[in-house]
Amino acid sequence: MEKSTITLTRRIQLLIDLPANEQKEMWEKLYRYQNRCFRAANLIVSHLYVQEMIKDFFYLTEDIQYKLADVNKNEMGMFTKSKTHTTARMIFDRFKGEVTTDILGSLNHTIQSTFSKNKVDYWQGTKSLRNFKKDIPIPLPVKCTTKMRYDAEKKAFCFNMFAIPVKTYLGRDFSDKRLIMERLLKAEIKLCTSQIQLKAGKIYWLAVFEFEKEQQLLKPEIIAEASLSLEHPIVANANNVRINIGSKEEFLYRRLAIQASQKRIQNGIAYA
């Protein structure tokens, strides 16, 4: 029986782990990858749309084959290869040498999956075709993440992505990011295909982790009571045991962060 698992995504800031005079080349590499992903994504979705809608092009001659299949496997097929490989081959040939095939392959797989889920809405005209922007995240396959370790001197988790040495910057981490990274190094959880986001001169790792679901055996006879407190966000009482959840500092930090975010949104939509 297959084990039930869940996935978890965490946004972690990364710093290029190189001297300042060597970082320019790495930044150029990342921005080149982002640009090629942006162009490739729009090409893929455009080709998929034409492939899916070609049977509605009633003005084509009757001898046009319109079955979306490999002609070697189906006599009515219009492709020289499988449907998945059509867009993959197209972007591989166009961006050969400019970006790794691992990135393009992962991007193609993601867009194909998303398109398949929405193609009925596209056909009915209830949803418009997605348009990818220049700040598109870069896919980060697991095989492109190497040498994962914790550096005690730098007090950071370090690894290589696309052969670029980087280190994590957790700052005042009040979440579970450090714990998750520690569990990853111990092989207690699994790293999946993730993404790299370039935003405002910073690098963010949208890391996706997979781990087994914990089976929680609940006891109906035990009742826990939760109440709010000034010193702790939540105070729980169960079986004459008092449990404090969170701290005053963490609560205030998160509240101020939410207030600041709300103020930025209000300022941003003033003239929208």
C-alpha cells in the first residue's frame, strides 16, 4: 500500500556564496535563465492552444490530419513524435546552449499539466489563455540542487543550484524553515522540484518538500480548552496540563508584519 504524503512549500531567501567581484556573472546567468523561461513558457502555451483548437479550424481542407497523436502510432496522427515531446523538442532546439534542458523539461511538464486541466475552459471560451510575465519563476529540478549541507562558520544552509554556490538567509525565523532544512539533511523529508524567484534584486527559493502524513490518534475522552493571553497567543489546558503556544514577541512581530502589508496594499490600490 502506498504511503500517504503531503507537500509543503516554503519561501526562503538565498544569497550567492561568492566574493562580490564574482557575483555579477552569476546574476547574469540567473537573469538569462529567467528570460528564456519567460519566452519558452509563452511559446509552449501558444503551441498547445493551436494543437488543441486545430480541429475547430473548419476552413482547412479535408485531407488535413487533426488527431493529436504520433503518426507512427496512429495513421490519423499529425505529429512526428508524441504530443508531450512536440513542445519539448521545439524549446530545446530554440534555446539550445542558453539554458539547461533540465529547466526547460521541467517547465514544459508543468505547463502541459496546467493546460490539460484548463483546456475545456479554453475550448468553451470561459477562460483566457494564460500569459506569462518576465518575472516568471525559474524551475529548479532536484538534480540541479547539489552539495546540500550546513556550514557552522556561516551559520547557514549551503548548496549549489545550477552550479552556483548559494546559502540561506533565514533572518529572524519564527516559522519552521530551519527545522525543515535540518530534517532535509537527515533525509527525514524529501525535496521536490522547486522554483527560484528573482525579485527586487533578491533571490527567493520556493522550496517544495514532501513528507509522510503523521497518523494522529485522537482520544475522544480528552478535551483541550484554548484561551487567549497577553503573554502567549494561545494557552491550552488539557488533563491539568498547561501548554503555551507561541510567544509575545512572535505574536507582535507577525501582527506588525500583517499591518504593514495591509497598509502597502491600501496605498497601492488607491488609484486602481
